[in-house]
Amino acid sequence: MAQLTSEQLAFLKSQKISLSLLFDATGLSQSQREAVMRQMDKKFYYGGAACQKAGHTLRTKAGHCIQCDTSKIAYQLRSSDPGYVYLAHSKTTGYVKVGFSKEHPQDRSLTLRNEAYGNIKDWDIKKIVRLERNAGRHEFAVHELLESYRAPVVYEKTSGNFVECREIFKCDLAAALATFSSVLDRAS
């Protein structure tokens, strides 16, 4: 059985991760660990192999080191949250965006246009589905099915920061809507 170090405990505290979200995976195979974590609804584990980069052992369900890449924390937490999955479309570019929001995304198209998300100013929400759980997981399931159409765009936000948009796809709107529905109609 593994013990969390003081460094790990300080990291978890700094990231506001409750110890109730962790699981000791010492001695378990990947499939055993994933099954137990799913059953217990745990988001992170320790007690497995150390990461190659820095020797950390705090990992997401998928095995990503959360100390080397803290963005994996938000991803893991939001994947099981309730919320809305939406599909937005830009008529001028033909791009589609599949996103997640905890709040109703009714006004999301206005925000996307005002921010010129992906350098695009004519986003229009075409479909919204509310899920009581796993909204982020379903968003990413749609992303996976549209992977061959992914068209990452780097743009400068009004804050001056550069952002890579990985939720943008260059595909026919009808095909995107069909893919979106194939995943979310059975989930809602």
C-alpha cells in the first residue's frame, strides 16, 4: 500500500483536490484499476508506476501525470460533471465546435462571437443536450468520432494570450449533427 508524501499532499491541497477523489492503485493492473475507479467514482490514483519525466505517481484515470500537466486535472474533473454539451457552427468558415458548459449555453454563441473564438465571429448554437452526469465524457466521445475532421486553430485572445482551439472541426454541418446525435441521443 502506497502512502502519499508531504509533497503530494501539498500539491493536492494547492490544486484543491479532495483526498476522497483519490485511490491507491498499488499492485493493480490497468484494467483492474480502471474498473475499481469507475465503480468507486474516483478521479485520480497513486501507487502506480512513476512518470518518466519527474518520477511523480499522482495520475488521472487514464494514467496522465497531474503534477507534470495540471490541465489534466480540470479535464478529469469535468468529464464526469453534469452539464450541457453543445454544437456550434460558423456559416462563413464551415467550422463546427463541440463544447461543454456547466451553465446553459443559450448565450454561448454570443460569447463565442464576442471573443472571436478561433478567429471566428459568426458562431451559432445548433444543438444543446443537458446531461445529469458525464457531460464532459460525452463531449469528448463526439470529439473522438470527429477526429479526422479536427482543425486546430491558434488565435490571440483579447487578453493577449494565445490559445489553441482543439474543439473545432472542418466538416459538413449535417454530418456533425448526426455524429453529435449518435452519441448524445442515447445518453440523455
